[in-house]
Amino acid sequence: MRLFIKILVATGIIAFVVIQFFQPEKNIGEVTQNHIFRQEQLPENVQLTIQNACLDCHSNNTRYPFYDRIAPASWMVSKHVTEGKKELNFSEWGEMDAYDKIRALEDIRQELEQNTMPLKAYVVMHREAKLSEEQKTALFSWIDKKGEELVKSSIEE
């Protein structure tokens, strides 16, 4: 039984070392003209909130924490980023038409109201991403204002 435990532990250590060689591609890109920060005049507090709570998973440039260098955590982070960008990518904001932006703003509002974003697991590791009621109110104000502008501009077209 003792030999079996030693073999099991040794196998686990070897497997852990081997999986370190299989790291996902990093989500590190340039901030282009299509990025929301270059496309919109955001209030400073809203921009800071989006930067701290959204951009790691919803842009082309993720700030990677220390644990992302260790598999399998790196795989989980990569999966979250891939899924987040699929839902909304703030780096491609300038490429979206008015209707897609309106839909994105409605989705952001819904996620915030339901407290499903940012993900709880993300907030545990990134305390600055925990949104206060004041931050949510500021985001809602910007969402409402921007939504009205987009609706108005799409009617005029």
C-alpha cells in the first residue's frame, strides 16, 4: 500500500510538470483605434471601472496574474477570456454598428443588475473588480446616455 501511494504521488508530480509545457496562447494585443477607450468619451470613473472589472476578459489585452503561468489554472483563465471576448470585445467596439452597441449596452446592464458580471471567481482574485453601488450607478448612467445617443443616431440615418 505504501509503494502504491509513492507511485501515485510520483505520477501526479510528473503529470503536473508535463502539463506545464502545454500553455494556451496569451491574449496580448495592441490598443487600436477600435477600442472603446478611443471610440467613446467615457467619464473617468466609468473608464476605470471598465478597465478594472471588464477588460481582462472582454478585450484583446489581458493583464495576466501570477497563477496564469501554472496549468491547469492557465487553461481556465484562457477559457474565460475566450468566452468573454465571444460575448463582448471592447477592443472591437469601433467595428460594431449602432444596433450591436445598443444590444451590448443592454446586455451589460442586465449582467450588472443580475450581479453575474464580473464573475465571482474573478473578483476573488481581483478585488479592484468588485463593483460598488456607486460604480454600478455610474455605469448605468453612461449606458443610458450612450444608448439614447445610439438610438437617436440610428433613427436619423
